[in-house]
Amino acid sequence: MLSIKKRLLLSNIGMVVIPIICFLLLEIVLGYLLFVVFNGNPQGDDLRMFINLRFIGMILILAITNGFLTFYVSKSIIMPIKKLSIAAKKISNGDLDYSVKSTKNDELGELSNTFEEMRLKLKDAKMSQMRYEQNRQELIASISHDLKTPLTSIKGYVKGIQDGVANTPEKLERYMNIVYKTAQDMDGLIDELFLYSKLDLKRESFHFEKVDLYSFFADFIEELALHLESEQGSAELFADKSKLYLVEADREKLRRVVSNIIQNSLKYMDKENKKIQVHLSSGNDSILVKMSDNGSGIRQEDLPFIFESFYRTDASRNSSTGGSGLGLSIAKKIIEQHGGSIWAESERGKGTSVYFQLKKVV
């Protein structure tokens, strides 16, 4: 495909070359017809007719050539511009489905494809905004529900105390313990919301230091294994001790990430013997952490969304499992602010593996 500059140049050349060729052909054909075929006299009236016909032919050739080349060049320029103009009006009116993708390799084709990329980005931004707005509305609904439920419980037990229902020291202590535990759960929920908000606004401070992931997970797994022993569960760490697993990280934030992933796994454990496994892999410039469980697994259609804010794979289970739906989204934000990435793989009935990757420190 010729560029606009080349098309204009060839058009100008054509406006000179084509008429000259046509003039020569016209003169030869007219001369042959008048003076050979019809035996015209090269002098007098026949000559004047030849000159007049040649002049008329020259004007027609110039007009047709100029008109054709102008139409061709202008059409190849005006039509894409007109299409872009229509697209701009539609986009300004909120219609982001009008495609202006071009297969041409000229300047206008490049402009159209750039415009198409802009349209697609605007469409993605609009979809993201809609999802964000939906998430915000879900947040309000979730927070209202998650705060109202424990508050109702607290009010009920306090009212019971006031009415003398807790008429023995044992019953009073049990009521007070329930009120305290419920208040703690509310405090944890508010803490998660506050942390998520600060991470979302990038106002949470990070204190980076060199962290040996092997030592970090060895301590964490030891604590977790002791906790799971009472439930006939197990926690194991798999890593090649001869390799280095050093990263630049905020130790407390990293612990929050691991805790959120583990808590999410334990919520949906449906096996009698709960199993948590952590695998460390050292690459050339990054460390890969794989955290696996033997839980119920996640549906494939839900898997791409589990790190989104307030997303729950089964909203009906939230009352029994607890949580704000922010744990994995908080983990994702923390890992991303470490310059890493996080993702998950899962199979229904077999379990879920959450991976995160961090830059390696030499």
C-alpha cells in the first residue's frame, strides 16, 4: 500500500505524463482517420477541423485525467478521515463499539489503528469503571451485612445480661466471652478494610529488607503444623536447601500475604486430614512460591476473579466461613507493590495452588 506522500507524487506525475501520452495518441489517431482513412486535404478546411478536434480532445483529456486522479486520491484520503470523524462523534456520545480498524499501511491506516487502540482502551477503562462501581456497591452491601450481623449478636447478648438472663457467674462469663470474640471479629474486619483502602490509595508504607524465604517459611510452617496437629492435619515445606531464597521484602506485609492465603485455604478445607504444602523454587532472577492445599478447589469460571476485591466464589457460604472477601485482593496488592506477581491454579475436589513470584536478591 502506497503512502499518501507517494500517492500525491504519482498523481502529480500522472497529471503530466498521461495527458502527453494521450495527446500523442490523439494526434496520431485523428491524423490517420482524417488524412488516410477519409483522404482529407492536409490544408484548408480539413486541417482546421483537425486542429479544432485536437484542441477539443486535449481539453477533454486534461479534464478527464485531472478529474479521475483527483477523485482517486481524494477518495483514498477523505473516506478514512470521514470514518474517523464518525467514530469520534460516536465515542464522544459514549458509543465505544464503532470499530475503525484499518488494513491499510499508509499514514491514515496507521492513524485509524492508533484510534482503534484508543477506542479499545477507553472501552476497557469503561468496563473497569463499571466493575469498580459494582464492586463498590457490593462492598457497601457486604460491609453492611458483615457489621450488622455481629452487632446484632452483641446487642442480643448485652440485652440478655441487662435483662438478667445471665443469672449465674458461668453464664455471665460465657456471654461476655461471646461479646468479646464478636467484637474482635469486627475489629479484624475493620482492620482489613482499612489496610485494603490504604493499599488501594498507595498510602501504606513499606519497610523493605533482605528476607530469606526459606527461614521465613520454615518458621511459619512450624507454627502452622502445630496448629493443624489438633485437627489431624499437616503442613510441609519443600525446598532445595543448597540454594538461596533471598528477596527484598517487607517482612510483616509478606507474613500478611501468606496468612491470608492460608486462612483462605483453611476456610474451604473439606477433607478430614487437612494438608498445606509450600514449595520454593529459585530461578535466575526470581523466587517462585507455591502454596497448595487439599481443599474443595475453585471452579474454573471463578478462578480468574478470586483476586478481585470483595469477590466470593460462593456468597452463600460466607456466613459460615466468615471473612470480608478482601484477603486475596490484599495479598495481590502487597505482592504487586513488591514488584511481583500472583496467580492461582485449582481443580475441583482436589485442591488449590496459589503462586507468587518475587525478584531475587543476589
